[in-house]
Amino acid sequence: MPFPWVTPAPAVLPHLDPVRQRPGWADDLGNCRERLLEAWDEDTIYRGPLDAPLENARPSRGQCGVSSAWLIEQLLDRVDGSKLAYCYGQVSLGSTQLLTSHCWVEVVGDSYDQRWVIDFTADQIEALRRYEVLCWPHDELLERLTINYDSSISRLDPIELSNDLVQKRLDILKANLRARDISAG
């Protein structure tokens, strides 16, 4: 019998697709994640407090902020900037907190209630390890998977994001991507 103060790890959720059809801007997200995977390194990892140690972690661990900042820049070509938000907050499964400090992108639809959550590093969360790229309507995440992305710490629009501390790591990530493009081409 587990100790009463130890919360058991949530089971790994099955890989499902959202009911709502993904918008056209979401078509290439899997390829974007693959590009980032090749460019992540020690200099792009977040060095503040993490929810779990980096040892034996998935490659996405600590890369949520820099990846989300990069994605915002990519989406500006396809989505009105006023509908984009760089989010910083918590992720929970039901009443179990999975991550206490995490970053992701939200794209607001016709209303705030119709927003899409895009998380390029969802697989660092054990319960979501089958989702290397999570792109779901927020309301469906809550209803179907009982996953809540709560941006109560911060929501930045693209202009505010340009002044955020993540920019230094974003510059390194973009340099890594350019170097890989040159060596591949």
C-alpha cells in the first residue's frame, strides 16, 4: 500500500485525436517538432527550477519555453498575432498536478473559449508521453482527457514575448537551426 502522502503517477493516456478538425495552420507542426529536436542542446534548456531532474529525461525536458517562443514566430505567418499567446503556467490531470511551471502556445479561435493548445514538449509529461506534439482545443482536453493547461502565471502576446528572458535561448535555438540547415543543404 502506498504512503498516503505520495501521489501515484497517473497512467499514460492513450493517443487520441481531437474531435474538432485541426485548422490549416496546424498542418506542419510534426515537422516543426522534428526540426527543433535536432536543434535542442544544453544551451537551449531552461536552467531554473524544473519539476523533475534532467538526468534520464526525454529530450524535450526544459525546452518548452524556447520551443513555444520559436513556434509563435513561425505562426505569425499564418495566424493573426492578436490570436497568439505564449503561455506559462501549470498542467494537471484531473486534480493531479503534472507540471507546476510549463510553457506552451495558445491560438484563440472566434472566442477565448475556442482556443487551441499547442505543446511541442508534452511528451516530457509521463501521462502525455504519446503526444510529442499536442494540438487540441482546450475544452476537449478538459472534457475528453481531463487535462488542464492553466496559464495563470503569464500570457504574453508576440510583442510582449519579444522582451521576455527566453529570447536569449531563442537566439541560440535559431542559430542551431541555421547551422543544421547549412550543413544539410
